[in-house]
Amino acid sequence: MKFFKEYANWILTGIILALAAILVGALVFMKNQPPQERSFQPVVEIAALEPDSEKWGLNFPNQYATYLKTGENETDTEYGGSSAFSHLERDPRQALLFMGYPFSKDYNDDRGHEFALADVNATLRVNEATHATCYSCKSSDNPRMWDELGLQGYDAMLFSEMAPNMTETIGCANCHEAGTMRLVVTNPSLEIAFESLGVDWKTFTRQEMRTVVCANCHVEYYMVGDNKALTFPWENGTRIDQIIAYYNEIGFSDWTYPGAGTPTLKAQHPEFEFFTAGSTHYNAGVSCADCHMPYTRDGAMKFSSHNIHSPLLDPEAACGQCHTDVSYVTGRVNEIQDQVFLAKQATEDAILDAINAITLAAANPSNDPLGLDEARQLHRTAQFMWDFVSAENSMGFHNPEYALSILAEATNLARQAQMKAAHSVNDVTLLGVNYYYTLDPLPTPVP
């Protein structure tokens, strides 16, 4: 009894604190739950595969109003953003790394979804031989055209032939099923890729689909055959080593690097593969939409903002859904991205040194062809690994450990390539040449 009297206040305080913690946890959990599915009376009926997002907006004005704000997204973050800045101007190394490929002529950062169609029509990478495949992630007209033509028929058309059919930029039909508003896979290439993995996307939960629909576009891909059929290299799996093994097995390359003779690969924008490769947020059940399309309110109405942009532009809404100290979180993001950026630059320097050594060795008639081919294979792998991180739109934050491990291995392979090239001509001086810093001015990229 004496013990109870002496410690009653402490016990009571402990109970209150425990109950408070439980209450806060419950409130946070409830805050992060999606709006409950409920029936609604549509203002208008939306036809299947309807490309005009304005019509969908009559039923969902909040979502549509926020979606229109993607047309204002031209703000940069430290390493990305939406201003369509030139990667070639920000980092002249990339003009060298993509020499002989169209990305050495034009490589601008993406703007918001509202700009997708206009930007692909304006890029210098498109020419008279370009196929309609390059429209695959740029328009809400795509689901309708895929339904009419099929994947092969769509991709067989030239870009210029498909252009009159592309009147709407990315919109509602790219992610939603009309009528039910269910999140769905609309890109037939994604469906084929899931099938190759033995996965049925229709079994995914709604929360899982809030990441999967992004994979309609935000993935690594290549084009197959004369029809340039859009294909995801997932047959072995979605991790980078599995993708590289797949490309090696089929002998695919995007271009041959001039001078060096390396059959080189160009990575696209593998956000889905990168994020789902065991990242902290993915393992915790966080979806892409939780951060890039956070829930917000209009009075009593709770909905997912469709103003898709970097969470760093509105961290309170994005990060604040789960993290109480937003300033700490954004500071941590900056630290991670700074570290990845410095590692990426070091990798670029190593690859350029390898390219220089291979180019000089290839020009030497007394080179060892076998050793030179080994150097080229190392360069090919190192460059794709670097590009896998560089082309992914988070400067490593979507999966920091993965990014740094990939860059470390890419640097290692590039230095091995440099050594192999030097040994192929028995010229150790090639180990001391720094390609990037010894060239002034930088060479003009090959068209």
C-alpha cells in the first residue's frame, strides 16, 4: 500500500503517456489511410478509354484542378525539378558519355505531365525514321490507340504518322478505368513484362497499384525488331544485374560508341525498378503516390493531389504525412543526394578515362583483340550501371544504398576497363590519362 501511494503518480503518468502514444499512433494511421471507396452519382458518364481528362474532371473536380497545376511545374530542385534544363549543359561529361547517340544532341530534364506531349514533339532526338513507340508514355490517347491497333501495330507506325492521333497529353485514362476509377495497367508492354515474371497485376492491392500504375511509364525499356516494339527487359528480373544479364544474353545494344567500338546501352528512367529493389520506403509499404500525390483536403473531402511533382517542392504535404520533423527529413534528403551526386561524378570520370584508353588502344594496330574486347565489355557494363542511376529521377534518394553500391561497382569496372585497354597494347601510360580534364575545349558530340 505504501509502495502504491509513493509511486501512484508515476504509474498514472505512465499510463497516460502510453494511452497518448496509442492515440497519436492511431490518428497518424487514420490520417494516412486512403479515402474509403464509395459509390457516387457521376455528373457525366465517361466512355471507356476516354482521352479527354477535362470530361473526367466534371466528376472529379478536385483531382482535375490539381492535375492542371502540372502545367505550372517548371521549378527546379537541387538536382532535378521541372524546368527542362539541359543535362548536357549542367554536366558536359554527358555530351561525351553519349557521343554518337541522339542524347548527345538533346537531353533535357522532364517537366510536368501537362507538358509531356509538347516536349516529345519538340525534342531533337526525333527524326523522320523515329517510330510511334516514342509516344508510348506521352498521351492519354495511347490506351485507345493500343486497343485499336495492338502493341505491334501501334509501334510499327512512324512517329510522324501517329502524331495526328496524339491530341491529349498524359491524363486520367493512363492510370484509371472509366466508370470504376480503378487503378489499372494500361500499357500492354507492362502487362507482358509482368507475365514474363509470372505476376498477375490484377491481384495487387489498391496501395500496391499506387506504385504499379507509375510503371506504365517510369521504367527501363528498349525497342525490339523492325517495328520497334516497346519491351521491358524483365525476363530475368528487375534488378540491375538481371537486366544487364538479359541484354547480354540477347546481344542488344543501343549504339556503338565511336572510336572505342563498344556496343553501348542507354538506360531510360527506371524509377519503378529502382524503388522496388528493397528500398526503405518500399519495404515499409509506402507507394509512389504517397509522396508524389499526397492526400489533401477540400473541406470534408479527402483526395489524392494530382499535382505530381517532387516532394521537396511541398515537403509538409508529402513528407509530413508520416514524418513529424520535416526540416530534418529534407536535410537528410539533401545529404543523400549530395553524396550520390559526388559518387556519380567520380564514376563519370572513370568511364571517360576508360573510353579514352579503349579508343587509343583500338587505334593501335598491335593491340590484343581479346583484351580489348574484355575492356569494351567492362565499359559497356559500367556505363549502363552509371546511367541506371543517372537517368533515374531522384539522384539516388528512391534507394540510396542501391544507388551508391551501383556507382561504386560501375567505377570499379570502368577502372578495370581502362587497365585492360592499357594492357592490350602494353602501354601503361594509358592509366594516367584523364580524358575529361585534359580536353579543352570539350569535343563537339558526334551527330
